[in-house]
Amino acid sequence: MRCARPLAVVANARRSSPPSLLRLSLASLGRAQCLGQSGRPRRTLSTAADYSHAVFAPLDTFADRHIGPDAGETAKMLERLGYDSMDAFVDDTVPKHIRVAATTVSNDSIPPLTESELLG
């Protein structure tokens, strides 16, 4: 709900103030808090929300979303799954007929493509 400016204050400002002060006083009057029916100040709609305690804020960082696990986290995962190395894990989980040897992969063998080029 938008608050109306008290007409008496606006009228008095027009009569007694030079134009520059009138603009200043009307601008500050427009930003003033409105009084509710109880006479206490009411929050205006321009109050910024406080997101400092948001539930997901600490987890939502670029590194956490895109970098992946570090060496310690990888070792812990492999131990939990019963593997000594990532190579042993890949050997058991990725079928041999779809693997590409690391020596085969280069910028010439797999050219960089945009999403449109790849799907087109």
C-alpha cells in the first residue's frame, strides 16, 4: 500500500520555501516512513530483503558447483566404493567399447564445437 503525503506539510512547504528547498523537502518527504493506523511507523515497500542468512547461500558458489572434488574427497569416495584408484573404478564402470585412449584425444581428433554445431 502506498502512503499519501500529508497535504498540510506539502502546502506549507510550497508557501515558505525557495524552489530548491521545496524539491529537497518533497523528495525526503516521499521517502519518509508512513504511519499505520496504530500511529507506529510502517515498513515501506522499498526495504531491501536481508539474504545474509539464506539457506543455500553458503553452498551456492562457482567453485562448489563447477570445480568438483579435491584429492582428499576423491580418495574418500573411492575408499567408500571399495577402489584403490580412479583407474580401477573406471575399469569396472565404463564399458571398454566406449572408451577413448587419452593418447587419442587432441584438438585435432575432437574439434571444438558450439552447442549449435554439435546438435546440428
